[in-house]
Amino acid sequence: MPEPTPPMLTRDDAGRARVLARGDWIAAALADRRAARRLLRQLRATADAPEWDLSGVQRLDHIGAQLLWDHWGQRWPGQIEADQAQRDMIERVAQYTSERPPRPRATLAGALDALGARVMHALDHLKHLVELIGQLLLDVLLLARRPSRGPWRDISGHLFRMGATALPITALVGFLIGVVLAYLMSLQLRQFGAEAFIVNILGISLIRELGPMLGAILVAGRSGSAITAQIGVMRVTEELDAMRVMGIPWGFRLVMPRALALALAMPLISLWTTLAALGGGMLAADLAMGISPAYFAQALPAAVQVSNLWLAMGKSVVFGVFIALIGCHWGLRVEPNTQSLGQGTTASVVSAITMVIIVDALFAVAFKNVGF
């Protein structure tokens, strides 16, 4: 088979708005990137030409015909010179090419309409989340009235999977964060001879803010996605519909056990992450600044009030409940297909992490005078 000749376009020598096509307009010739880019530049330069001459085209397949047909705006040019085989090829492509809908123009009304649709979509999600919160309160009251009927096995299982199995990764991340913070602070504090204040800075930042926040973000990415995936798979396999037919309430058997488990686990994970971070900061302070662990442990209670610890534990409970509710929310809204399951899991993680940051900021503003 002969080597394909690159397709080319030239203007008529007479200066008329007539385009001469030459070469092989086939897939093998268009596979060369350099030739394809050169041809696209030539096509853009001849966009307004009403006359086309295809007599110089040696070979034409459906790829080249499709390129010409799309370039002509899916209609025949004013004048065209082509043999019968070329016309048949282009007509066949035109027959099976669906007409492209006109692209809507961007207008202010369209932008406002899209914004309104997004706002209504967000309000619908907020409404469903508020319903989950209300149902959770009712389920907790029912559990308090009839504790013997509570799903204690589910709660203990979720407590182990979401709490105990998260301890290694949270300890590792907390330890490394403590090391990094201590090293960065030591570089600045050494310039002013204030090495001893590293205990105050590390204590306040880790106990009050970074420890609970790091633990919550890790749990949101780890357990929040797992909650959405579990409930989403139940939606795909129609287990939720079976539970509805059997009269088993979703909130009492799916939402409440996960929310209570994370509400109990998150303060402990937060405390564990904070201790690991303080251990890393203590080690780095000893190596970088010569501050002994004994001095660090002795100065820490005087530098950080115990109210900071209680504040961290309190907001960790809120983190845990909201992470579980957001995971359940997106899991219950999964459509019975795998694409929706992946989108719901991604949205769950992003929403949970965003919620953690927002709630942490609200706590920081509301309790700005506590612990200082």
C-alpha cells in the first residue's frame, strides 16, 4: 500500500475565494500530528471560502469526509467540484451525521437561572440534612425509652471500624504534623531567643485546633466515604427498598448507629491525634532546640488551660455526628447505578471536610474568650 500523501489546502492562483484540496484525506494521513495541525490551520484560514475543488484529492475515506462536512457547517458549499465517488462518500457521512444543536448564547438571564437552580439544589440537600437531624433526635429518644431494642451490636461494630481501626493513621499523621510544626517554629523563635514559648504555641494550636481538626478530616475521608459507599451499595442492590417493605426504619438501623458511634469515637480520636502530635513536637523540640521532654511536659499544663481540652472534645462530638449524617445523606441519595455511587462518595468527602472547617470556624468565633 503506498505511503499516504498529507492532505493540503491552497487558494486558487487566480485570487478567487476557491479552495483547492490535494493529497490523501484518509485516517492514515491524518494520524500524523504535524500534518493534522497544519491542515487545521489551513482549514481555519479558509473558513469563508464558498467554492471548493476536490479534484486534487487522491483518496477520501469517511474520516476525511467527516472533517470536510463539519468544516462546511454540515451543509454543502456554494460550488464544489468533485467526482461521483467523493460525492457519494460525503453524502453518506452527511446522512449519518446528527445535526448539532445551536450552542446557547451566554446571557445574564441564563446565568441567573443557573444560579437559582444551584441554590434550589443546595436548599434541597439542606432540607434533607435537617430531616436527618430531626429523625436522629427522635431515634435517640426512642432508644432512651427502650434501650433493650437498640441496635447495640451495630453501634459497637461501627465504633470499632470507625474508631479503633483509625488510630494508626491518625497517630502517624498527628506525629508528623507535630514534628513539622515544631521545626518550623524553632526557626522563627530562635531568632528572638524565645525557644521556651514553643510549648505555649504547640499546646494551644494542637490541643485546641489542629488535633481535633486533623482527626476529623481524616475520619471524614476514611469513614465518611465508607458510610456513603455502604448505604449507596444498599441502594444499588435494592436492600433499602427491601427494608422499607419489611417495615425496618432506615434512621433507627442505619443512621443512628453510625452517628452515635462517631459521636463516641471522635473525641477519643481527637485526643489520640493530639497526644501523637504533642509527642512529635516534643521530640522535634528536643532535637532542634534542646528543650527536654521533661520540661515540655512540666510547662504544658501551665501554658494551656484545661478548658481548651474540653472545648476540643465538645466540638469533636459535633464533628463526628455531622460526618456520619453527611455520609448517610449522600448514601441515601445515591441512584441505583455505579456512576452515581462514585459521585455520591466524592461529594460526601468534600462536604464533610468543608463542614469540619466551617464548624471549627464557628466554634473559634463563639468561644474566642475561652481558654486564654
